[in-house]
Amino acid sequence: MSTTGIEDLVRWAWIDELSKVPPEWGFRAPASLGFGNSWAARGDLPDDGGSRLTINRFGAVFSADRAGEPHPDALAVARAVAALDDLVVEEPDEIDWFGAWGDLDRLGEAALARAWGLVVREAGPGRKGGEGTILQGLASSIVVRTAIVDQWPDWRGVAPVVVPDVHPGGQPKWVRTIERAVGWDGAGQPTRFELVEVDGFNRVSQRPHPGARRAERLDPDPAPVLAARIRWAMIHAWFTALAGALDGLGGRAVLPPDRPAAPWIA
């Protein structure tokens, strides 16, 4: 049995086969396969001497000199890619996002939460799947774009260090930890509390509150790099799932990505 990598298979389907489909042909490509706009906006695909690109229903750039029926295997690939949008992707527990950076304690946890926020916001409003899902509905376009451009997120970054945090004017920031009620009984009495970090500077006395401490931050902010690592892991998971769904297509063994799922882990 011959073998092919999943990225090569997606690239072949969109560049060599689905590009044959004229925009007016009525193939039942899911509406979620709207890759054309993202490609054009990124400028990843060159135009023909300044002329406007024509994008078909698969989001492939139509090649007029090769118009015709696409290979049935390419249509099978397109259906499998579209099905990725129905996956509910949750935060994996087993991945060490920090790698060689080591344990960054509470500042690292806060940075990771911001990183997940960056990735979640990419999904946009109104995505189905509920709380905890990420990039819902964008898997198909991200997978195709990654295969075409052959460019994965850059997960590398300088190891952050802890430094004192200051206000824009250079004045030191102060924080303190307090207990705040987060649950109440039927009579309105608090029943559950959690520790939260608040401003530790008393604006009236112009002194830090008793028990306040100097605020600290990580420099550089690791959140953007952590977000790139999250994207990398998700893309790897999508390609792996796609390889499993398409294994055996056309008598070929479809191989998952040959890149590690978490290359930042030594």
C-alpha cells in the first residue's frame, strides 16, 4: 500500500483538483469552506499579472485552463475537511505549554489564561459548542490554509523573567489578596468564598494597604507565544483526526503530520 502525508493530500486536493471546479458549478460544498476571503486578505496566493483571482465554492483558486471534474478522492478530502468544523475541541490537560520555561507559578497561569482568551476570541461570536470550545467552526479553513502555505504557528519565544510591574508613569504597582464572596444561600448570606487579587494602593492615604505587596509581571509577556503553541497543538490534532478519517482513501495509507504535537517540550 502506498503512503501519503495528510498535508500533501490536502494540498493536492485543493491545488490540483478542486481548483478545476468553475465557480458556477453546483457542487454541494459546505458554506463553511469559505477559504477564499482569508486567502485573498492574506495575499498568500499570487494573482495572474494583477488580475483578480476567482474563488470557487471550495475556496480554491479556479484554474480556467484546467476546468473539469475533480478527482473523486479530492471531493472525499473536502467532505472530511468540512466535517472538522463539527468537532468540539476542548483544552487538553496533558500538554505542558511552558516546556523549557519551567514553572512560572501564578503569573504563568494568568498568562496561559490570557493565551486561551486570544485563541477563543479568534472563533468569533455565535459559535456553537458551548463554553470551553476553541476555534469552533474555523478548523476547516485553518487546516487548508496551513496545508497550502505550509506555515505553522511560530511557537518559539524568549523565556520570560519576573520583573516589578509599574504604572505608565513609572510608579510602582501594588496588589493585595482578599477573600471575596462568590456564592450565597437563600437568605442572601455568603456561603462560598475565593481569593482574588485587587489593587493594593490606598488612594486616600497615598500608601499601600496593610499586607499589600509589589506587583510583578513576566517580561516579555508570554501570552502571544502560548497562544501560538495552543494553535499549533490544535492544528496538529485536526490533521491527525483528518488522517485517521481518510486512511485507506484510494488504497493509500494516510499518515498524520510528521511534526511533533508539542515541539517546545524537549
